[in-house]
Amino acid sequence: MKERANGNRPEKDVDVLILTALQDELDAVLAVATGKAAWTSHRDSEDFRYFTREVANARGERFVVAAAWIGEKGERTAAIRGKQLLDDLEGLDGREGAGKHGRSRS
């Protein structure tokens, strides 16, 4: 697994975000296909770790998947962690106030 220094975000926009309630679930996601070596480790603005990798669909089109462990079970925790990570990831395109999909950041 490759690791990027704190503050070093993925080079491309993230297309799919997977959040897991348990560390074992995250480990299973990271082990799919070519295993953990295919993922790059990052730190978000709250210093939580998340992972990204580029994959291809059946037509050969490439897209980026991100995966993160939310730290505990629960809908509220998933919503809070998910929003925080989405806000960080959507800020990658460099436009202040809007994410990749044009949603306003508040």
C-alpha cells in the first residue's frame, strides 16, 4: 500500500465513496481484486485515514474509489463522517464553495 503525506490529496476526483462501520469491513474492501497494494493511503482534514484507488469498468473507463472506516457503528456517525469526508474530497477541484457535482458547500 502506498501512503501519501498528511495533506496530500488524491490527484483525481473521487467518483465512489465507501464508508464502513467496522475495521474488518474496511480490510475486506481493501482486499478486493488486487489487494491492499493497489490502494493509496491519505489523511483528511481531521487526520482520519482513507484510501483511494483507480479501477476500470467493463468498458475500460477509469474511475476513482475511496474507502474509509467511520470508527463506530451508527447512522448518525456515518452521516457526520461521510459529510466531512465528502466536503474534503469535493474541495479537490479547486473551486471555492462547490464540489465536483456542483453542490454548494456550507
